[in-house]
Amino acid sequence: MKKVCSLLILTIVFLNTSLSQVIDNENLTVTHGPWLQNLDANGVTILWTTNKPAVPGINITGPDGKTRFVRNSHDGIVDGGGMLHRVRVEGLEPGSIYKYSIHSVQIMRYQAYKIYYGDTLSRKAETFTTPALISGVVSFLVVNDVHNNSGKMSSYFQKGIAGEKDFCFFNGDMVDFLQSPDELFTGFLDSAVTYFASKKPFYYVRGNHETRGYKAREIKNYFDYKAGKYYYGFDFGPVHFTVLDCGEDKPDNNKNYFGLADYDSYRAEELEWLKKEVKSEAFRNAKKRIVIIHMPIVKEEKQNNGMKYLSDNFGPLLQAAGVNLMISAHTHRNTFYEAGKSGFNYPLLVNSNNSFVEVIADEKEIHAVVKDVTGKQLAEYFIK
Ligand SMILES: [Fe+2]
């Protein structure tokens, strides 16, 4: 009797396994996104994920009403086959409204000489606006140190303010660590998509916590960093933005890194790039210069390894270059250092983990308002 039961159970398990391999009732769905990256006057990168391998494309309609279908390819091979999708759309007109919808074609089986396609899925259209070539103003939002608490962030986003800005900076420590890409989605990205990220771009600035966990090596797959680096410069309206990567806070040989940290040499490499950045025409000719970095570059007596290196090396360079404002995070406290009070000649706004910064900048002034999660104003700064 015992033998018969075992045989019966084995048969059921085998049948279930075989059937599940043949019958797949799960439709192709978009699991996350879309979110916009690297939106400039002539192009945009759009990312999303599906529950099954697919070939991604974008239907995009310009102000002339004409629709074109865009797929990317590399080395002659059309991008596709994965579940994380990224399509770069080029050839856009500055200062124009575009309508787009993401398009995914499921790959059921991919053989060398036969590819079986499944569902085709087109999502509802979204819109975005390319920035104008010449603009006298830029508005943006800064959010940091969310540490996976997307609910708190959503409460603030519910006010709808993000959709009114040109873009958003996520200034680091949005997650505690990255052991799985799911932490990105549940930590902040799904909320960002819900409230604005399908229509407005964001810049994901790496904090020290984003360096932790096995999947920290794969962050760049989910976003679109200029030249593939976490540090870069870009222009928007009258402002040149210099985005910096602080690295880890503790010494590379700290026991918590288990021998896998190499931030001293990384920051030295970044410093060499920064020396070129501050000499660049874009930086020098800008009406205003704003530096975004997770760990504040400030002179203090007691500093850990990462902040001390930044203070000793990046600070004097930025001081000599003429920076109008630095916006930082990391300390979980709201602090504003007037020019000179940080030990350097630039004003420094450090945003806490419970507040949000709304900035409007034109040629004459940078206006920064710090608000709490309810939208109540906590502080206001006018930087000439
Ligand atoms: Fe931090």
C-alpha cells in the first residue's frame, strides 16, 4: 500500500511538472515601470521590466502627430530576450511634447534557427516634454535617505509636486543595501513610477548604502548613467549640475567590507575627472553651478575616512572652481551652512531623511524650500 501511495504521488508530481511546462497560463505583463532616464533636448532612455523574456520597443508620437517605432540594437543584434528593458530614443526636437507607449513582444522559445513569439503587449500612452535648448529657469526636487521607506516618500509625492518639476534627484541611501533588484522597486522606484517617473526623469545619485549587497554591482543596469559613470556633469537651463559619487564612508579595510572595498582608488580616479570637469566650458560658462553629492563636503574635526578624503581633496577644488550651492544628505539632519561656514566658500544644504527640497534656479538666484512629508515648509533659502 505504501509503495502504491509513493508511486501515485510521484506520478502526480511528474504530471504537474509536465503540464506546467506545456501550459503557461500567465500572460505577459509589465512588472515595473516605465521610468525615464537621461532626458535631454534630443533624446530619452525608457526602462521597464516584464514577467517574461521579451523584445522591447517604443511607439513614439511627436508634435507633428507622426508615430514611429523604435527598437535598439547593438553590434547588429536587436536588443531583447531579457526581462529588464531599456530603449534609447534619439532624434527628438527640443522643447516638445511627446507621447510614448512601451511595447513588448514575448519570446516563448529562442532557438538558433527558430524563435517562437508569444504575447504582444502595448501599454497606455504616457507623455514627456523635452527641455528647451535655451531656458532661463530650472526646477527640481531632491529626495534622499529614504532607506526603503517608500511609504513616507509616497506621502510627500501624493501632493503631486514631482510632476511639476523638471526632474528629481534621488540623492543616495534610497535603499539600505541591494541583495535583490526587488529592493530597488519596493524601496522607491515603484513609488516614483506611480507619481511621476513615467513622465519626468530622475537622477539616481549613489549613496554609501547603495554600495552594499551583492546586487550593488548591477545598479547601472536599471538606470542610465552618462558615460556609464556615477559621477558626471549636465546642463539644464541656467545651471550646470555636477553630480558626484561619495563612495563608502569607512576605510576600505573596515571589517564590514570583508576585503571587497576599493573606494580610496575610486575617489582618486573621480578626483582626476573632477579636475577636468571644473575646467570644462560647460562648467565655467554656466550662470549657476550646483554640486549634488550624498555625503556633504564639509570641514569638521572628526571625520571618517570617506568624508575626510572628500573634504581634503574635493572641497578645495570646488571652492576654487566657484560653486553656487552644494546639496547633500547622509546625516539625517537638516543643516544649512552659509558660504564659508562649511569650511569652504560655497553654501551647503544638507537635507534630512524626513524632508524634501524643492529648488527653482534662474540666472540671478537659487531658491530652495525644505518641506516635511505633509508639504509643510520647514526652511527657505535664497542663494544669490
Ligand atoms: Fe549615507
